[in-house]
Amino acid sequence: MDQEKVVMDAEGIDRSLTRMAYEILERNRGVGEMVLVGIQTGGVFLAERLRRKILEIEVQEVPLGILDTTLYRDDFQRAPRKQRLGKTDIPFSLDGKKVVLVDDVLFRGRTIRAAMDALIDFGRPRLIQLAVLIDRGHRELPIRADFVGKYIPSSLWVAVSVHLLEKDNRDEVVIEANA
């Protein structure tokens, strides 16, 4: 029997993203030379939401890119099943930019390492910052988020899933455990 516990609802997600937008703007002193890059798939939706919140605050557009990390993953060749390639669309130069990389869940750190490798292929950013909705710990690589919606310490034996309206018709973060 599967058990599911909601640890963040739609209001919690929205409040976290609002706070993160303010933190991003404060740390970067506005939107000058800043770009957002969302990691496929959940990170893209969250990056778009952050972009809208930043626009409401600063009344200035922030360029948004989409990044697929599949080919940069260290487990790509060892994957038991063929992985589906997603879309990468970064229609601007990253040279000298402050890149805010956005993802839904930070876990072991391997996706973020792959994302940084991919970003470097698109240019030489001035800096890369990481914004995640959920940080669940258990890092295998020395990676930490600069902006976090919520820390959820969790067991290795549970799944932390982010459900977003854009793909799941609901906004919530759940911990799923097998009983």
C-alpha cells in the first residue's frame, strides 16, 4: 500500500516562489545581466513562475532559457532504458551573465552538475546560482542551492514529488512512501 503525505500545498508553493523571487533580486541587486534557466521539466515551469513574479516586482523582463541535461548525465550510458531527450532552448548568450538555474528538487546533486556542464557549452557565465523549490538533502556531490523554497529532510527510501499545475493539474509537494 502506498502512502502519500502532502508537505506543501499550492499556497505554500506560491509563497515560497514569491520569497525566492525577492531573495534573487536582493542578492543580484535587480535584474541587470540576470537570466533564468529552467531544467526540464519541473524546473522550466518554476522558472517561468519566478520570471512572472520578478516581472511583477521589477517591471522588467528576465530572459528565460530551457535546459535538458540528459546527454550530460554521468549515468546516461548506464541507464537500463533509453532516456527520452527533452528540449534545450537558450536563445541568448550566457557570456558574462548571472545565471539563475532553476529546478524542482535538489537531491544527490547529479542533475545540477550535469546542468552546469551543459551551461558552460553555451558560454561563460559570470556566475551560476541555484534556485530549487525543494532541497531534500543526501548530496553525493558538493552542491548547494542559493535559493530554497523548503528544506525537507527525508529518508533515502521515500520519493519527494513536486506536482505542478502545468503538468499534473495540481500544485503540491508530496512525500511518497511504500508501507
